[in-house]
Amino acid sequence: MRAPFRFPEDLIALQVAWSRTYAALAEAPAGATALRRRLIALSGRLYSHPYWTSPPGSRRAGAVELRRAAHAVAEADAGREAA
């Protein structure tokens, strides 16, 4: 069994923001320049986050686990907003 990844809160928040921006861009009409720019900026911040410079771990496996963790946080937030 692999060890769980532990991500900093700010990194998870960045991934949640990236996912929400990506979804908004997918729904937006053509010419959504502000959303594209935001997505590019968030991508840069995610890629250059200090977490990725620390050893243990593979960036690719960590990125997959980060997306899963962010998805879980976003679902929990949506559940609290619905309640």
C-alpha cells in the first residue's frame, strides 16, 4: 500500500480554483479571455508551488492525488452550501 500524499492547504485551494475555472471556461461562450488568462495563471502557480520541489515523490502521481483531494474538498464545500 502506498503512503498517502499530504498536500498543503494552499496547494489544494489552488487546484480547486483551477478546476472551477476550467469548468467555467468549458461552459463559457467563445472569447472568454479572462477565464483563459486566469487558468494560465493558476497553472503556473500550481506548477511552481514549493511542494513540488520537496522530495518524496513523483510529480505525476502527486498531481493525480492532488486532483482527487481537490475534488473531495470541492464536493464537501458544495454539500455544505446545499445544506
